[in-house]
Amino acid sequence: MWFASHKEEVRRMIEIQSLIATIYILYYSLIGVTIITFALIIALVVIISKQK
């Protein structure tokens, strides 16, 4: 019985680790997309201001 409960704990730990890894990936991809968006906005502002 102890082995079965230990197995469940290990499975939960693995699930929590994969959940944390997924959250990290989503968080850093959100930061990356935000940086790219601001860079594109700045580039558009520079291009539009040069046309006038």
C-alpha cells in the first residue's frame, strides 16, 4: 500500500512540474510577444513620421 501511495505522489509531482513548466513557457512567450508588439509599433511610428 505504501508503494501505491508513493506512486501517486510521484505522479502528482510530475504533473505539478509539467504545469509549472507550461506556465513558464506561456509567461515568457507573453513577454516576447509584448516586446515584438512594442517594437513593431515604434517602427510604424518612425515610418509614418518620416513620410510627413
